[in-house]
Amino acid sequence: MSTGASLDAIRADALVRATLSIGDELMRADYVATVTRAWPIDGLGRALDVVCQRAEQAEVGAREVLVAVVDALNAQGTLELVHRLQELASAESLLALERLVRTPGRVPHRADGLKAAAIRNAQGRPLTLGERKSLARRPDRETMQRLLADPHPDVIRRCLRNPRMTEDDLVPLAAKRPGRAEVLVEIARSKWVHRPRVRLALALNPATPVEIAVRMAGLLLRPELQMVAGSPGVAGALRAICLEHLARRPPARELGRKGGVH
């Protein structure tokens, strides 16, 4: 191993140890975001490439850290960081990193004709956005279901933070056709994306922005990758990267000996 490769591995080990020392998943993503701002871009990119390579080989610790990395990169305001990582991956042939930050071109998904039922007060007046946002903080079960059909991402964001929200409430919204990209982005940026059923529903939804779905692809298990790769409804770029991940996963029998996941 060259000196440079050794340093990259040391940085990757440090990132994995520090991230796994944090118990809360959202705090892990916050920590990784701090690292992306503090580390030089070349050192950061090479370390992430090592983590991605290990995750592709189903190393458990690396896969856990990759969840936090994907959360950090899918957050709002990371476009410039992703672009710089893409340039580094291209210049230095960091192939695992390239798969993580790939941003395929896409035609914006249209949700024409998708209308939400207006939520009204007792007098029959449609509620304003501010009123709906306030209601989303502590709705009853019936109101929660109506609010989840709201087209405004601010309302959905508040519903996602509500303690009464359940995975069973959210999976149908993540899978809904036609979907609204801005609503699906809010789900992808919430704690609920850590739930495998929610993550798979987002990956299979054609309205999920392809750059977000591509980053999540590295977190899918083998059967999930096969499902997305075989889905005619998702973007071709997403199907392609799922096939790339499948080609790099160790055989299931090897994973069984290692105790990993696939």
C-alpha cells in the first residue's frame, strides 16, 4: 500500500470510528456535514472513496457510516460540495466515490392533475398555509391523513416531525403515484429515510429526484437492488447504478461467513 493510500485508509478509519461513536442517526449526519466543511476536499473525497468501497463489499461499519454520508449529501445546500467531489472523482478515477455523487441528467417529473383535498375549518373556509403548518404539529389521526395529502413541502416537513407519525402512515405517501418531487425530497431528508420500507418506496417512485435516488441506491440490499434494477418505471440511470452495485456485492454465501449484509 502506498503512503497516499495508507493515509486515505487512516482518514477513512477515523471517519468511521468517530461517526459510529455517535448514537443518534441524525447527529451522525450532522457530524459528517461538519467533516465535509472542515476537511480539504481531496482528503475528504479519497476517504469517502475508501468508505464507499468498503460499504460496497458489505462491511457493516462502513455501511452504517454511508447512511450518514448519504444523509449529509442529500441535505439542502450541498450542490457545490457534490460538484467538487464529482470533479475530484473524475480527475483521480475514484470510482466508488463517483457512484456516490453521480448526478445524471433528468427531465423534471411533472405531477399535472395532482390535487389535494382542501382542509377546511368548522365554518367551511379553506385553511391558509400558516394554519395548516400549525395544525401539522399536533393533528389527530384523521387530520394527519388529510395533511399528508397536502401539496406544500412545509406542511409535510412538520408532519414528518410529529410524534404521532408512523412508518405505516408514510410508506403510502412515499410510494404514491403520481408523486410530488418536493414532497419526496422532504421524506428523503427526514429520519424516516432510515427505514428500509420508506427508502425502497422512494427509490421505486419515478418522482423522486434521480440524484437523490442514486445516492440511496448504495444503501439498498441485494433483493432491493434487483427490484429497482428491474423496475421499468424508474430512471434508466438509477437502474444502471443498481446493476453496478449488484456487480460489486460479494456473493451471499461469502457474506454469510463474514456476518455482513447484502
